[in-house]
Amino acid sequence: DPQSIRTNPAVIASYLGTDERAIQRSNTSE
């Protein structure tokens, strides 16, 4: 599910190529 991907920093990092900024955004959005 898209939500699972968005809420999973590890998946986001893997998807974007370990983009720490994206992980921080995910945590901030939540």
C-alpha cells in the first residue's frame, strides 16, 4: 500500500536511493 511505503523510512530511502531528506520529510509529515 502507498501509505505503508510513505510511513516506512527504510522503504523511502531505498526507493529514492537513501535520501535522508525524504526520510526527514516523512517524519515531519507524520
